Amino acid sequence: MRKAFRERVSSRISFVHRTRPVRFRRKLQHSVRLHLGALLITAPDIAAIESRNWLLHRHYTRHEYNACKLLIEQELSKSDGHEYANYLKGLILRKEGKIQDSLDCFQTAYNVNSTNVDNVKQIAKSLLIMGSHQRAIDAYIEAEKISVLPDWEIYNGLGEAHVKLNQLQEAKKYLKRSAELTKNELPNLALAKLYLLDDMIPEARTAYTAALNGNSESIDAATELGLLYLRIGDTQRAFQQFGAALAHSSNCVNAILPMAYIMQNHREYDVALSKYKVAAQTIPESSVLWNNIGMCLYGKQKYVAAISSLKRAHYLCPLSCIPSCNLGIVFLTTGQPASAAVYLCAAVSAEPKNPTPYLLLGLALKRLDDLEGAERSLTKAHALAPQDPLILINYAVVLDARGKQANATEILIALNDIMAVVDVDTQVSQMAKKLSKKLHHEETKANQEPSTDNSEERQLSADEV
């Protein structure tokens, strides 16, 4: 408006310059200056509180948090009721781990403007992080009431809060509603985890597929779907999903480890080791990583290096059963049953309901000529897994060595029934046939031995009846 006024005045002066005398023109110019000065004094510009919000937003989106905090403090020093400055300060403080301070900032922003649904959502999110799950639910419900349109973030937050409270049916309801309102993968990922808890594999696969359809570049969705395929034994599709995740992020450890594991199972040890080498740059202190490296080296028959890697895995996670079991296997292979027994006892303590450590411990004790201890260990393994062919054959061998041929025969009969239905390893079937022949031969030999009973007839003397 001021610019237009000046243009009109300038055009008027130029007209006067052409038509009026010099003295008159000077008086007119002086009058115009006085009027413009009065205009500037009587109508000053008053900056709005939100005039620098654009600058705050630019610093925040560029992750220039230090500069953003300095500017926020300047804005708050001018006015305590600065909604956007308090809002951004809360976001930054939450990123720094100061959850309570961030909650206070969001509460201040809410006091300035209680109709802004974003303020209520951030309050609810801070409460959820702090573990106040019921208060978070109440805050999300309030946000739902003041929201003009259905908001997927509100329903997703409600689902997460109900999961924390172990109210899984309510959580599923809200997460399904959230997934219907957005293409973001977060609701579907959370929903799939709930399905997996109930062992609903098809529904979980559908949820992961929906997450990928909404965001084809989602690394988490591709990785989780690959792990699901690996769980049900579809290694080809699992490998494809892990490859898709690595195509978008070549350093994604959650995809590298299972992909290398698939290669390891196909005895491509060198390729798997190259993948593990990449993962080691990101997670050098991972027990799972060093355990897999150790078993790759074991497959390549580099036993010393395998023992070193497995010991490192055991050191990083001493309460884990798998590194201890694998160390027992390697020590048994290298003829060190005493060392194997030490680690296998640790594995039994870590997972007392897992039959594998008992089986391996029984083998180690048998090599140490402790047949009684081997029998006790294999009895426990048989009780935990009564239909495992590997446990049955070793149990029968130990019972035969202990002189309990009748019990060994019963175990072999159960093993033969299983082999008639299920394909077992060739070594197990061969050993079962060999032991069965041995037991049958001993039974036949025992039946053919002459009786040593003293019930034979003898000649009576004349004075005997």
C-alpha cells in the first residue's frame, strides 16, 4: 500500500514539475515529505509472534538442531506463549532422550492452543515412551475427539499402547483401522507381529505383503517377510526378500545375517564368510555373528579358527545355549570330550528344556567312559524328545553298552516305527540295522546256551525216596 501511495505522489510531482513554477514546486515537495514522515510515525509495522516460524522449520528439517535451539530460545524470550517454538523444542528434546522435558514443552504448546491435534498427539507419544500406557491411551482418545479427519497415527498409537498393556484384541482392532487409513508400513508391521504371536502365519504374511505394497522400499517389511519365509522353510522366497532389502540398503545387517545363513546351509562357506565380514563392520560385538562365523570355519574343517570364533561368541553371550552346543560339537569332532562336556554342561544350564545339549553331553560322557552319566543324560533327552531318531539311536547304543539289551530293543522298535513313516539320515538307519542284528544275535546265542540249572535227574541211592 505504501509503495502505491509513493507512486501516486511521484506521478503528481512529475506533473507539477511540468506545469508549475519553481517556488511552488519546492513548497509541494516539502509538504509531501512532512506527510510521508507522519505516515511512517503513526503506522509502524508490528511483527507477529509467528513471523520466524519459517526459519525455525527450515533449521529443524535440515537437522540443524543447535541453530534451531538458539533461535527457539530467542523466540521464547520474546513470548512464552509461542506455540510452534515450544512444539519444536519438545521434538528436539525427545530426540536427545529428555522425554520429561519434551513432555513439558508439548504441554506448554497445548496450553497455548488446545485445539491443535498435533500437540495432543505428541503428548500421547511422550507418555507412551515413558511407560504411562493408560495415560497415553487417554491422550490419544482426546486427540481422536478433536481431530477433524480420521488420523492413522492416532490409531497406530492406540494399538501400540494396547500391546504394551497386553490387550491384544483391542490392539489388532486399532492397528487394522490405522492400516486402512495409510500406506505407511508401521501399522502392518505391528499387526504382523501380533499375528505371529498367535501363530497365524498366513495373516502375518498378508500384513507384511500389504506393507510392501504400500512402500516397496521398506527395508523392515522386506526383512521381516524374508524371516517369515525362512521360518516356514521357503528359503528361495526368503532369499529374494533379503536381496530386495539389500538392494535398497547394502549394509542392512538384519538382511545380511539370514542371507549368509542360507548360503552357509548350502555349504557356500566362502560367500557366507564374505557377507559376515561386511556385517562385522557394523556389529562387531554380536554373538550370533561370531557363532555363524565359527560354524562356517567348522564346515571348512578349520577347527582351531572355529573354536576361537565360537569362544568369542560364548564370551559375548555366556548365557546363550547355541555357542556352547557348537563348541561341544567342535570339541567332540577334534577328540576333546572333556572340553566338550564343560561347554555342554553350560548349554544344559542355559536351556534345561532343550534336548540337544543332553544328547551331546551323553555322547561326550560316553567317550569319557562314564556310561552311567551318559545314560542319565540320554534318558533326559529322550523324555524331552521321545521321537527324535538321533536321540533314539544313541540312547539304544548306550543302553546296549550298559548291558540293558531288553530296553535297547524297545528303543529300536520305536525307532523302526518312526523310520517307516519319516525319512531319516542314512547313518542312523545303518546304525539301527547294525545294532538290531547285534541284539538279535546275542539273544539267539543266549537261547542256544545249555542250561546250567541243577534240576537234572540223578540216581537215587538205596536209602533215598
